Amino acid sequence: MKNRFVHIVLLFAVAALLNACMGGGRKMPSLKETYSKKDTKPFGAEIAYRQIESMYDGNFIQNKKQNFKETWDNISDTGSLYICMAPKLFVTEEDVEAMMEYVNAGNSLFISAGLIDELLLDEVGCSAVYTSPSIEKMIGKMQSTTVFSAMQPEFKYGYYYYPFQNYFTSIDSSNTRVLGYNDNKQPNSIVYFYGKGRLYLQCEPRAYSNYFLLKDNNYQYLKNAVAFTQSEPEHVYWDDYYNKLQSRKNSKKSFSTFSEIMKHPPLKTAFWLSLILLLLYLLFGGKRIQRIIQQLKPNENTTVTFTETIGRLYLQKKDNKNIADKMITYFNEYIRNTYFLNTNHVNDDFIMMLSRKSGVEKDNVDSLYRTIVATQGSAVVNDYQLLSLQEQIQQFYKNTGKKY
């Protein structure tokens, strides 16, 4: 029975390997436009993502997998960069409102899509003309096609594919500037000034695809495009939500992992093969009878004992300042790891965001950080100051439900 099970497993493994090898040798790379940061195919965005990483190597890129309304509800940035590349951009009225609030606060929103929702274009005060992919393939013809920047018209960036034909129209020149054109001198890249920030719109995302950026010096096109944004943004966000939407009615639906697996034949084959192997294991391996294993006594948690010992050592030396500094360091580390907030810049926005995320009242958070600032500024910390700091920190943990 055991040998039969091994033979069945080997048979399925060999069949899957042959299928992958034979199928991969005959098929051309997929030309589907995904603009996913993990897609290495011609019209994925892995190269663009890696280029953004290298341009902002001192700033960790945060990937966002929810709509913009939910993103904006959880941040309070005033100098950040949000990058969104998608085949088509579908948004809701709530998304548009959140985007404009994000820009108005002083941030930069960079969007490149082959079709941009009219809800957003109406807010900007312009419209766009698009070439349908199906019409493009019927009447279009592959040829050398280029795009160029309005600031550097002498530099053109091109490749061999269907022409760049999307462009913006009815642009309000009072608050909008053209940043780029296609071969027909039609604007395909603009910037909209709103409040303290800027909204960048580009309607030819193929110019940021793997295929385009790997051609000659085309990587400079992306570099020049984001050069107009903040040189050192507060945060850098990469959208991993809108490039998966197929229509506006689906913009609030959650992303289905199973449906995404079924879209790709290799993943689909691996999924069903894994499921079959699991069933075979349950069928044959589940018959094995194992004797009862004696339950081991769990290890004693010595964390509390260790903490008490260290505490007694510090109390014997009466080094209250050292104890307070370590308490503050540990607390700030907890805030950074739990709520992803920067404790190096404590201001009203930080207090409000920490209160919102932790559920602790704003006055209590404000009082705690006033005590922390006063303690850090004191050369000597007396017993009363140390006890007050410890009680406020423990009360914060208690209000957030943290076990300590």
C-alpha cells in the first residue's frame, strides 16, 4: 500500500512537470496589461516598482490593497507620494473625495491608467480620448511609437508596439499644466494643482510597463515623470488595488484569491495537483495509528521574574532617569510596531492619529506624551515623576487591551 501511494505521487509530479515544460516552450509571453508589481511579463510593472524603490531607497514603500477612502481614513500625511498604475481606473464618489482631500493636504497623487474614471476627470475639469484595445488591434498597426516630456521635448522615448493614441482634452489651463505628449503632439500627461498638493494624471500606462522601460534609456521617462513630485516624501505608497478592478460596480468588492488563481493556468494546475495530493494523503496516510503522546509540561514563563529582577537592580542604584528612559524607549517601540507611527515627530497630528488607532482618549494620550517630553528633558527624575510616568503608560496599555 505504501509503495502504491509513492508511485501515484511520483506519477502526478512527473505529469505536472511535463505539462509545465511543454506548455511553457510553445507559448509566447502574455501581453495582458496588469501593471502589477509582481508581474514580470511585458506589461507588468515589476521594473517600475523596482525603479521607484531605488529612487526612494531611504523610504520604505507601503503597498495599499484597499480603496483610497479606506487608505485616507488611516493616514494623515502632508507630504507623501501615492503611485497608482492600472489598465483602467474605476473609482467611487467617496474615493474621489478622499483623493482630493489627500492632494489638498499637500501630498502628491500620481495616477497612470489606460482609462480614467469620469468621476475623477470631472473633478479635475478635463476629459480624455481613448483608443479601445479591440479597435486598436483591428485597425491599428504596430510601429515605432514615442512619448516625450513637455519640459524636455528634445528627448523622445519609444518602442515598437501599437501607437500611443490616448490624450486629454478640454484642459483648464488656469490650474493645470501639460507635462507630456504623444507622437501627434496631443497631451497625455498633466498635473492638476489643488490646495497644497498636486494630482498627476497620465493616460498611457504602457509607457511604464516592463517592455517599455527596458528599451534603451526609456527608464528615464519614469524618472522624469516623478521628478516633479517631492524629492524626499514623507511616505511612498504603491497601489495594489485599482489595477485589479474590472468595473466601478466591483470597486467595493474584496479581491478573490481563488478567482485570481483560476485565471493563470500554471497556478490552476498547481492548485488542483495540491488538492489531489492532499486527498491521497488523507486516504492512505490517515489510516496510520499512532500511540498517544504524553503531554509535556509547558515551559514556565520567566519574563515577569526577569523583569522584577532587573527592576530591583535599578531601584537599588536609585537611577530613576535610566529607568524612565528605558520605559519611554520600550513604549515608543511598541507604538511604532503596533500602530506604524513615527514617534520622532510628536505633534497634534501624531496625538490625534494615535488616539484614533489605539482607542485611547486624545486628552489621555496628550497628557502621557507631555509627561514623556518633560521626563526626557529632566536631568534628574524623582520617585514621583517615575511613578506618574509608569502609571500613565500602564493605563494606556490597559485602555488598548494590551496584556503585560
